[in-house]
Amino acid sequence: MAVSRETLYTCLDVGLRLLSPIMPFVSEELFQRLPRRSAQAPLSICVTPYPEATEFCWRSEEADGQMEFVMTIVRTIRSLRADYNLTKTKADCYLQCLDQNTATMVQLYCPQIQTLSSSGAVVALTTQPVPEGCAVAIASDKCTVNLVLKGLIDAEKEIAKLSTKRGELQKQIEKLQERMGKSDYREKVPQKVQEGDAEKLKQSQTELQKVHEAIENFKKML
């Protein structure tokens, strides 16, 4: 509790000093309500030194890297949940890590991953087997996300829906490829439109690949 109070006090103190040149009266009023840490502390924010970057070396490259890694995992789980329409169901998640160091780090952030991704249990694994009936997505070269779907969805119904989606995507891709394959396409079509078509084709092909993978995963649950 004492550490939390000190952290809060420091944030308020520095924040008010940063704000002082812009809002001098408000910052002074709030500054006067802060208790003094020592008898030698300035009596007014007007004579308090402006914060310097060298005064507060708070940045941690290690912590930044860990949080970026964690958020990559969270985004991957969210993407999987959206792909399988798990808007209200909290599925368990198994994170297959490349090595023990990665697993240990991920384990520290499992509560945060669980909350931010709206998951059930979140478990970090290394060599342990992953349960059957999982949707799989690669978060990074060091972590693969396995989201448990077995028992949560109707596999046959999902396969039917995805098969329809696959047909629609195949038609879109064929139509784009036919258009882009015309002999006068590059000469007559503006460059921006060509770039847009190429991006649409790439997105459709990526989505089609995901649909194929999802269908195969559902077939394993039958």
C-alpha cells in the first residue's frame, strides 16, 4: 500500500509540474493540496523545477518488449474468437511456447491475457500435448495459440456455413483474377485501382486459406 501511495504521489506531482505552464492556477491549487514530502520542498509550484527526462528514467526496454509480445498473443486470440463467432463464450486457451523462458514469461501475464482476450483458462505449455479440438493460430515464432472449440460449437453447422463462405470467396478470387488477367488491364486501369485490386485479391486469398483451415479443424471434431 505504501508503494502504491508513493507511486500515485509521484505521478500527481510530476503531472502537475508538467501542466503548470499551461494551466498555472489550476495546477497551483491542486499542488497546494498535496502533502509535502519534506520541509525543504518548494511552497509553490511556480518555483518547483520543471521535470527533466534524466530525472525519471522509467522506460524499460524489457518490459516494453514483453508487453508487445503479450498484446500480440491477445490480438491473435481475439482474432480467433471473431473467426468462430465466440462473442459471448469464454473458451479455454493453450499457449504453446517455443522454450521454457518464453513459457515462464507468458505464465506471468496469463491473468492479463485472460482478461484482455475474454478467455476462460489460459495455460502456457512447452512440451506438453495440446488438447484436441482446438483452433490454431501463430502469434509469433515463439508462441502458437490453441483455442479450445470442442463442445462449444456445432461443428456440422459451422462447416456448412464455412463451405458457403468458401464458395463466395472462390468466386470473388476468380472474378478478380479474370479482370486482372486481361491483356489491356495494365494500360487502361489506373495505378491506384490496380493496387486496390491486388490488395483485395491478397485479402481474399488469405481469408480463403483461413476458411480452409477452419473447415479442417471442424472436421476433426466430428
